[in-house]
Amino acid sequence: MSDVPATIEWSDFEKVELRVGTVIAVEDFPEARKPAYKVTVDFGNDIGVKRTSAQITDQYERASLVGRQVIGVINFPKKQIGPIMSEFLLTGFYRDDGAVILAVPDHEVPNGAKLG
């Protein structure tokens, strides 16, 4: 089995709404099966505020996330995760030990800006 991903068309990539937003709140999520936070992100005036859960407790303290810009996929269907309705996918990279490292812009950009 090969690790080479399948080729997609540019039009496929254009369908994915990868947007930047600023974390405005982070709460513990004790009901989660695996340690996680409830994360609230402001994606700007056109998109608004969205919530999700994220298994990022290994590498991030709640307070260190507030005010940080993150990248999220905002056009997946909403998904019920326990008591929270996930409204976007917070993006990150998996390390070999299973920890997630967030995908973030290296300079501030306007909330709602599209990755492309």
C-alpha cells in the first residue's frame, strides 16, 4: 500500500472552505470519550462564530489558545459530538505519538480569510 495520496482536481480543492478565525473561548469537555476542549472561534462578520470540539489537550492549555488564530474547514455538515454540535473542523497535524499540532497562520490575517 502506498502513502501517495490520490490526485484531485483543482475544482475539488476549491470546494473546501479553509478559513482563518480567532479563538474566543475554550472550555473543558469532560463528557468527551478522549480528552478534548470545546473551542469557539470567530470567523469574521460574513461567517460568524462557530463551535467545535478538539482533542488538543496534550499540547495546549486553554488559556494559551484564546486570542490565537487557527484554520478551520467551515463547510462540512454539522456533526453532533456528545452534547456539542460541531460546526467546523479545526485543522492540525498528527505527530507519531498521536498528539495534534494546530495548523495556524504565521502572521495575523483578517478573520474569515480563505486559504488558497
